[in-house]
Amino acid sequence: MRSRYRSFAKLNLHLQVVGRRRDGYHELRTLFQTIDLHDLLTVEPAARGVELTTAGLELPVASANLASRAAAAYFERWPAGAGVRLHLEKRIPVGGGLGGGSSNAATVLLALRERFGVPAAMAELWPVARALGADVPYFLVGGSALGFGRGDEVVAIPDLAAQELHVAVPPVAVSTAAVFAALPESPEAPLAASLLALAAGWSPPSLDGLELWNDLQPTVLATVPEVDAVYTALLRSGAVGVRLSGSGGCLFARLPAGAQAEIAQRLPAGTGLLATRTLGRQEVAARRTVT
Ligand code: C5P
């Protein structure tokens, strides 16, 4: 029997880089937030092996796709399952900093656990998720969460107040590895006061109470002119709280009510503008399975 799942995107509402690690990665402090933009994943048991088909956006070859790598990693660890056919309908922009590939990988792990009944404890998925990519563990949790280390040490926090947002999608894919490689030396920095407060249970009434920040943003704006052009156009159009998500190139912002159509016209050619909203952890879990 086939099952269908929503694989949601994330924003990094806040992202600090506080140093380079010995393993070549960067030490992060970030605030993740799920949004309702999602891919659709169909999972169907197969005799053996992992098969992946896609529709929507251009994707790298099947073997390189994080969704099939997640299924392969699952079967390697829990051989109880035989095989699986995956189909991905992509809507989350690739190379946008919205975590689409990582979300797909986590959704595959959750779907296979549901399908085959192993592992008994969700926590056993964590090491498998971490080995797949720094953002994958977050998607096992969803909602509002803090990320430390490579971003893969995840601490769930009470969900932030729901918020409507817009995501601008520049007509360019940004390489995360290239952005981190181009970063200037990161100074030691204290944990942002608002993250500290969130970790202690503070719940701001709206995102206005948060310091929205992204240490990757200056490097991306300086090196990817397509993203810089969209950023400038959004600021000029009256958008509020314009920030890069992750390593970009997507930017999120709040737009004046009813202004979406007019602002979309003023953005550089080929730029998408999506209306979305934040999702809490329970809503993510409740809406994951398509019924
Ligand atoms: O883990 P993931 O494959 O998503 O990361 C892509 C690349 O981004 C890594 O190979 C690394 O170069 C860079 N990165 C980093 N520090 C992080 C996360 C990613 O330097 N915390």
C-alpha cells in the first residue's frame, strides 16, 4: 500500500556562526522554524532496493539524492525492511536555504519507521539522520527549535506564536559549501540574548520580539548578485524583517497586508514570491501524513 507524506520546509529565523570546527564544519547557533511550504513524498514497498522518481524541480541523479540516501541508510541499519519506491513532488526550491533535501531525508526515515515498525524508539533515528546532513535531525523534531554544533544538536523549544510570512525565491541556486568556504573568520560571539531567553522558556508574542540575524547573509549578498537584487527590491518595497534563510538564496520577510501582487511585480524577473506561515510542532506531526 502507498502512503503519502508532506515534507515541510524550514527557515532559520536566526543564524550565528561562531567558529570553524576541527571537522571542517562551522559551529552554529540557530533558531529553526517549520513553514507550511512542503514537498510531497510517496512511499511504496518494493521487493528490494531503493528507487526514486521525482517531479517538479530539477534534481541531481537519484543516487545523490538525500531521500534515497536516507532510505539506503535506513535499510543498512534496519535490514528488516525489504525495499522501497519513493516519489518526490518537489515544491521547495533547491539551493534555497529552506532545507528541502534534509526535510525529504528525515521524512523518509520517519515514513520507513512507521511502515516497518523499527526502530522502536524515535531517538534511534538520530545518529542516522546526523550522518546524512547537518540539518536532517531538526526535521525529525520540527516546529521551533534551537540548533547548536553543526546545527545537528537540536533542542526543541515551545513553539513561537504563529506568523504569516512571505518567501522570495531568487532565480539562482546557492551552494551551502561555497558560502561557508567564502566566510570570513568568525569571531567568538556570545549567544544572542533572545536565543538564551528562548532556551529558558521565554515565548515572545510575535517574531517582532526576536533579533532576526544571519551571519551568512553579508557573504551571500556580496557574492550572489541575484540574491542581492531581490534583497534590495524587497527593502525598497516596504517589506519588514527581510532576512536570508540558511545559506540562501531564499529571503523571508513580512509584507504590508494586501501588497503581495504589487511587490511581486517589482522584484527582479524570474523571482518567485510565496505566501506561507509558520507551523508548530504538533501541527507538523498531525499534517505529515496525507490522508
Ligand atoms: O551537512 P550538509 O551536507 O548540509 O552541509 C553542506 C556543507 O556546508 C558542508 O559540507 C560544509 O562545507 C558546510 N557546512 C559548514 N558548517 C555547518 C554546516 C554546513 O561548514 N554547520
